[in-house]
Amino acid sequence: MVIVGLSRDKDTIESVKTAVELAGGLGIKEESTVLIRPNANTADTAPGSTNPEVLRGAIREVKRYNPGKIIVAEKSMTTLDTEKVMKKLGLWQVAEVEGVDEILTFDRIKRWHVKPDGASSWPLGFFVPEFLESIDYTIALPVIKTHWTATFTMGLKSQISITADVDRRQLPHGQGMDMLFGNMIAESNLVYKPDFYISDATKCFVTDGPNIGTLREPGIVLASPDVIANDAAGLALLKTLGTVPKIQSNSVWDQPQIKRAVELGLGARSKEEVTLKGSGVGEINKIIANLA
């Protein structure tokens, strides 16, 4: 059984703290090197990217465990300079103020080529930063929202940020490509998958996405060590808010990303293996009902 914590508080930092506690805590070993990966694909503010206060809360939660080193790193879309994007969003400044040890971008970094077993949708494999080998614990900070071609972007898709520009050109953008796209997203999690997810649903897009769409503001933070449980709960939340037909009319477990992730053994396999715990989330029972 895996737990997803959902918290709504006027203070986003408190929402992060409570959600993490509900999910059982981070469990980071002392002196670990910890990587935190916010979402900064474009310079569009939340929900286009991670709310800076979610990053602030995540950094503070990590510090409770006396880590040896905290690194914040991300990779924006192919045509953008990630450092400029992170500074425009305020993510870089939050990392500096909170005293992380290093802020990196994956734009120009040494990589090695991987082709993990099971990544059949990546016939050419993909390239990942070499320094990931030195990371002891990784936290992803995805945003809960729809995506115009992948249907949704959450914890599983956040893994695309570790791939190189050349790899992203393999991704099949376009209508009707959600099955292949979903398989590729799931399979990218076969290497260096994060250990924990703190997902930003302070604001969400419930149509279009990832950088524009119909806006909702649930004011919720989700937390879980399990990527499938995280994304299933995120989809259930979107269904509660009212979202696109591909999500609204189908089981969360029938989504291509989720189905392939279950096949690969990346986490929870069904609703019966997921428990949602909420604080300040009055609609928690509706979200649980939508987890089917």
C-alpha cells in the first residue's frame, strides 16, 4: 500500500510540509546528496511551471534531514536557456535564498547514453546527465495539469527533463499520438527515477497545457514516494475539477502513461494499492471516487 498526501493551507509551505508528513516523510539519510527538480520547461508562471513556494517548501523539508548537499537542477525546452527561465520564474532566486549548495541546468552538461531494458519505444535510447550517478536521493516537483498532446503532465512526464535535446526530438507531438508518447514517458523512468514527488496543484490547467489553458486554483499540494500513485491521484483531482474528455471519461488506470508504467513495475498497480490522506481537502472523498 502506498500513500498520497494531499494538503490545502493558506500557506503553500505549510501545504508542502503537511502533504509530505501525510505521505510518510522523505526518509532521507543524513549526509545524502539530494537533487530537487522543479518544473521549468518554459518561463510561464504557475501552473506553467512550479510555484516557487513549492520549491521553497521542498528545500526546507529536505533540510530537516541534515543532508550533505542540496542541488536544484532542471532543463527547459529545447530552444530556451534554462538559467534565464528559472530566474524569470523566481525559482533560481528561491534556491539561492534558501541556501542550497548548487544550482545547475542540464543545458550543457556531460551526458552518457542509456538504453534501458524495457524502453522499446526509445529505439535510439536517450542521454542522461552523468552527475545523476552521484545523487543519493531525488525529489521531483511536477505540476498537475493537462497537456495538449500527452494528455497530462505530472510525475512520470517530469522525467523527460533529464533527457537531452536530441532525445526530445524523438517525442511524437501531435493529435492521436498519446499512446506512443505515453509509452515513451513511462519508459524514461527506467533510469534515475525520483525517490519522491511533491506535486504542485496550487493552480492547474484543466484543458490544453502545458503552458496555457483553462485555469483552476485548487490550492493543493500532493506528495508521494510512488510515481504511479502520484499521477493517478493527480488525474483523479483533475476529474474532480472537470477536465478534458480523454481524462474525464476514462479510468485513470487506462491512461497510456499509467498503463505502461504499471507494466514496467514502476509503482502502484491499482486503486487498491493507493491510499489518499487529506488535510484541509474537503473534496477528498470525490477525489478518491475518481481514482477508479
